[in-house]
Amino acid sequence: MVEIGRPRKQFGMVEVTGPSMAPTLNQGDQVLVRYGAAVRPGGVVVLRHPLQQDLLVIKRAVERRPGGAWWVLGDNPYNEAPGDSTVFGPVPGELVLATAVLRFRPREEDQRSLRARLSWAVSALRPLRADASASSRLRAR
């Protein structure tokens, strides 16, 4: 049943490229996202890059700023090319498109042993919940 006047929230899959969210997300990970979901500090979000709006990026929402803008950062402090709020400042709320729900790590082709496959199976799916401690840690950076 769909309530009249309330937009239906939709899900989608995105693929991670680049190292900015390591170790939370790695190159090639698939992420289930929920479009239109509420953003919480510490949550992982998909947004339009403020300076290149045809580019989508995935970052951690660190804190909400006045006017509804979000300060977003990558989890990887050693990333040499930060494409986050340290470069482009707070992101207007309307550019934040989706909230990450679940990470799926694809199996590597060289994982042939039973032990390697079991290890992958245990770690392949991870929920991506808002992490307030990550938000505090990143804010202190």
C-alpha cells in the first residue's frame, strides 16, 4: 500500500571505485543504497559532487551544518586525493541522494580453498549503519 502524498523510497546498487572509503568500502564493493532515506551523522551516503554534478561519490556524513548542508569525509585518512568537504566544503542537502544500507564484497577468483571461501562468506555482507564514533573520529581529523 502506498500512502498518497508520501514519496516511495527506492533501492539501488552502486559500485565503489577508488580508495577514499577504505577500510569500510574497497574498490569493487557493491553497495545497496536507499534513495530518499534520512541521513544521520556517521552514515555512509551517495551524493553528487558539488563541483562536478555528473559525478557521484560515496562518503561518510560527519555532521549537519546550518542550512541543512552536510560535512562529508572519506574514511581513509591516507587517501592522497581527497574528494570530500576538506576540498569542496559543506554539501547542500539536496545533493545527498541516498544512504548506504548494505555492503557486498565480491569473491576474488583466486579464492579456491574451502577456508578462503568460508572466510569470504562470513565477511561478504555487512550492514552499513550510521556510526557515531566514526563521525566523532573524523570530525577530530
